Amino acid sequence: MQLNREALTRAYRQMKLIREFEERLHEEIQTGEIAGFTHLYCGQEAVAVGVCEHLTERDKIVSTHRGHGHCLAKGCDVEGMMKEIWGSQEGLCNGKGGSMHIADIDKGMLGANGIVGAGAPIAVGAALSNKIDGPDENGKLAVAIAFSGDGACNQGTTFEAMNLAVVTKAPAIFVFENNHYSEHTGVDYAVGTRQDIASRAEAFGMKVWRADGTDFFSVYDTFRDVLEYVRVPGNGPAAVEFDTERFFGHFEGDPQRYRGDGELDRLRAERDCLKIFRKSVTGAALLDHADLDIVDADALKAIEDAVTASRAAARPAPENVLDNVYISY
Amino acid sequence: MAKLMYRDAIRNTIFQEMQRDSRVVVLGEDVVGGMGTAGGPEAIGGIWSTSTGFYDAFGPDRVIDTPISESAIMGAAGGLALAGKRPVAEIMFADFIGVCMDQLWNQIAKFRYMFGGKSICPAVIRMPCGAGYNAAAQHSQMISQFVTNMPGIKVVMPATPADACGLLRQAIRDDDPVVFLEHKFLYAMSGEVPDDPDFTIPFGHARLARAGQDATIVASGMMVGYAETAADDLARDGIGCDVIDLRTTSPLDEEAILDSVEVTGRAVIVDEAPPRCSLATDISALIAQKAFASLKAPVEMVTPPHTPVPFARELESAYLPSPAKIAAAVRKTLEYR
Ligand SMILES: Cc1ncc(C[n+]2csc(CCOP(=O)(O)OP(=O)(O)O)c2C)c(N)n1
Ligand SMILES: [Mg+2]
């Protein structure tokens, strides 16, 4: 734990912002106001934040269908994201993309993705671009990160991307978020190496790390090492597997019949990264409860404001369908 | 006859065929849905509820829950079929054809011809398709244009529960590979379905969903219902339309289209795919070629624009064809001088 008060507060705020964003969406979706499919990131906040707190705007990330956390952690505008999910013309993608396709290229956020496994090759491409651009004045490369789930690690595209990164020594990082489920199916069934995705990456010739994804400090400290390694020109890619939990259904509306009795209560009680963070920083007297409570209130207000703004935001007009096309017939 | 939802017609037909023929096997992501979990093995029985109860009835050898690996699903369906089984593979969303195109297009579609007729490939690939609930650019697409363009593949687009049953049974019993494009938005549609366990609908025979003398509307899948609504609206103004439900886009019932256009002299083609190189352009060309002399007005196409499917409600409705757009196109052919 080498973080000062300010950095700790910032990390907590980022995690809390994601949590409140998702908890609020969970409620708003029940009213039917929000269209489409929404996959919530609740429970996995420490991964997105523990990774992205290390990054600069030159570093790129490629996300998944469960992308809100990655977007927020990489600095996407809360209001712009909320408006996008609301389908507003003022959303980050002008209401064209929605929850599954939020992107903000200027922020180094190359897109959430509706196609499972599609992100890893894109991240390798971005990493190769970073390699071509070469190291900065400190001799370090910018990296590109592919977030993938335990389900996505079964896709051929993911395998091909890992091998391509190894043979080209691309500064790519494969972050596997193992939340034990791909939709309704358990990782024990779908991943042949059982609870071990990192060993697959290792078999491709990569250096790998593993850490507890519910503990911000475990993610943060591990990822520092990963980054240090990949930023060195010539080292090539690396992979890291985080053991984490998803608190909501696969998508909003999922009956979650695959869960065991009391599973969610147990996860919320024992594997909640926000509770774990609060406990460790207050226990070590780095921050006190009052500091964190201020952040909580602050995050809640940011979300409240974003929702209010989204409700009032301009709707797209039918003719906007033809924006961003080079020809129409 | 029993009143069934489209999705249940699909589920029941596969179930019955699995009972009848031990070579029929099912594979796909979450078709058991719950493997390796506390609530499993079957927690969901397919995300579209089209394989509920299969695992208990037929076990893991014939109900194969796959990891997220569309290329392997598609290819394994091809291999199962070449080796004598009758696989019914589910690609969870038709959009994911992008992930497994090679195994369909270069493999499954070509076996019979390329191997000099020495093989059959009785694989059914079910692909839930289409727009209608704001699932955005990668979960809403119509892919009929790609698969109809593939020599060797039969393409089915059922528009009603009865057709879903009769055409799916035909697909499973057929010796050629069939892409079965069930429309996600029709899953909850209910209708009468024959009880006959051998009820099949032959491929290449369109259905006349409405009859009229003034114009011909050609549609498939979800567009059939839209065309029927348009025809009913127009009928109130004394305009009569034939609505031709293609049922299968390959083989195509050319005769049904041409016979109708010969009477009406006006044709409106409705297609959920973008406008270039699609069913709409294909059928327009057919009419221009073979019914030119009967035409009293240019053929009209009602299609989405040449764009991906947008997310926001307003944008998706602007994107999709609608009964109003279809009716307007029919009126345009009638007003043509
Ligand atoms: C190519 C493709 N196949 C299937 C799906 C449907 N799908 C969406 S998310 C998902 C599960 C993904 O699991 P995982 O990678 O573990 O991510 P998680 O949902 O746990 O975040 C599936 C099967 C998809 N969107 N794209
Ligand atoms: Mg997962």
C-alpha cells in the first residue's frame, strides 16, 4: 500500500461511482424507461479501478458487454455514459450504441463490445500501434488492455489474440475477470482448465499473474508489477486473472436460477470490494469512516445528477439514423 | 390443433424429433444453461426457452451445452452431420454468424457439392435474428442476405407458430444444411399449431397470407405481420393486396411471386436487411426480369437504411420497416402514372 490519502480517496470514489451507477441502473431498468440489454458490473469494481488507476491517456483499454465499470474507471464522463444508456442524442455515442457499445476514443476507451471475445484482437492491434509509436522519454511503452470474462476466454479470437501478441511482442495485457459464470453456465464446466484461466495464457508463452479481484489492493499491487513488465520494450504481453464476483444477474431480468441458496447474500457480505476496502483503510488508519462517507454522498449525488440530466436530455430524431454514414440509398 | 407460442412450437418440435430419431442432437451455448452451477444442470434450458427439459430427457450426449465458441459449435454441427447425426445447433444470436462464418460458408454449405455428392450434411443451424427491442448494432441484425447468397444452404424464415413447427420439422428431416432464422420478436406470438407429429411444410412453397387484386407485398419473418397490418389498413380504403410470406428464401418460390404480380402489376418487397444485395433487390430483379410486361409501376422496396442497427428507441423505429411505410409504398405504386 503505497497510496497517499488523495490516491486512496480517488480510488474509493471511482469504485463507489461505479457501484452507485450500477445500483441505480438496476432500479431504473425495472421501470422500463431504459431500452435494450444492460449488463451490470456491480461486484467487480476493484478490478476496473485497480487496473485503470495505473493508466495514462496513452494507454488503451478494450472492454466487454459488461463495460460500464471499465468506462468509468478509464475516465469516461458519467453524464455522457448515463445519457447514452438512456438513448439520448447527447449520449457519448449519440444514442446509437447504448449500454453495450459505449466508447470514448480520446480517453483511450476503445469500446464496450457486444460480441464475446471480440475485444482481445482489437487490444492487440492497439498494442501494436503503441509498439510502433515506441517508448516515451522514460523508455516505457504505452499498453493496451483487453478485459475478458471467463466465458470470453473460450473464444478462438481470444486464443489467436494471445498468440499474436506473444509472437509480435505487443505490449498487450490480457485481464481475465473470472466471476465464475458465463451467463447461466459455471466456469467449472465451461473452462477446461477449471478455475484457472491464467495457466492458459501461460501456455501461450506469456508471463502471468493471479490476484483476488475483490481486494482493491491486491489488484492494484499486482497490476503495478504487470505494467512494469509490459512497459519494457521487448518484453511483450502478459496476462492476469482476477478472481471476482458479479452481484446482479447476467443481464437485467436474469432469474439467476443457477445460484446456490444464499449465494448472493454471502457474496455481498464477504466478497464486496467496497466493504473490504473500507475495512482495510480504516483498520490501517489511512482514512476514517467520515472521509469515506463524504465520498459516498458525493458519488450518490453525481449519479443523481446524471440521471436527472439524462431524463431531460435531447432525444434523437428519426433523421439522425443517417448520421455518420458516408452514403445512403 | 393446439394454441402455442412460436418459441414453444420450436421447442416442442425439436423435442418430438429427438424422441422419434435418436440421431437428432442439440448443441449450443446455455442450451442446458446451468452446467457447473449449484442451480444446475438445467437452470434455464436455453436463453430463448427453446430447450427446456431436454437435458433431463436426453442427457449430456445428445444435449450438448457448449462454451462460448461459435466456430466450434458450427463446425461440430458440420462434423456431427457428416458422421451421420442430425444436429440442431443454436447460435444464440444470428449476429454471431460473424464469429463462425467459415464453418458455415466454406465447410457445411459446400460439403455435398464439393465432395461430388458423396455426402449429405443434415445440420440445422437455428439463428434467432432481427431487431425490435433495442438490442443495438450487434444483437439485432437480419442476416438473410448472407445465407441466402450461399449455395448449398437452405434458408427458412418462419412467420407464425404453425410455420415454425412445420418448417423446423422439415429442416430436421432434410438431408441438406438448413439455416433456420427464427425472429426473436416473434417468440411470444401465439397461434394454432397442428398436433400431427409428422406435420411438415415443404420448402420452396410460399404462403398467401392475404389475398387482393391491386398490389403484391412480398415479405418474410417478422415483416410478414407488418405486411398483413398494412394490407388490412389498405383494405379499409378499398385497396386489396396479396401478401406473400416467402417461408423459405432458399429455395425461393418464384412462381408464387410472379403469378401474383401478373395479376396485380404492382409489387412492394419488404425486407428487414439493409437495401443492397438483399432479398429485396433479389426479388425486385426477379420481377423485372420475369414479370416486366405485367408491371404497372416500378417495384418498391421497404427496407432499413444502409446502416447498422441503432440503439435508441426513436432510432430503431426509424430504422425498421413499419406497416405505415409498407402502406405508403403500396399507395405509391398505385399513384404511379
Ligand atoms: C460471440 C458471442 N457469443 C455469445 C454471446 C452471448 N453472451 C453475452 S455475454 C455472455 C457470457 C460472457 O461471459 P463472460 O465472458 O464470463 O463475461 P461476464 O458476463 O461474466 O462478464 C454470452 C454467452 C455474445 N454476446 N457474443
Ligand atoms: Mg464471467
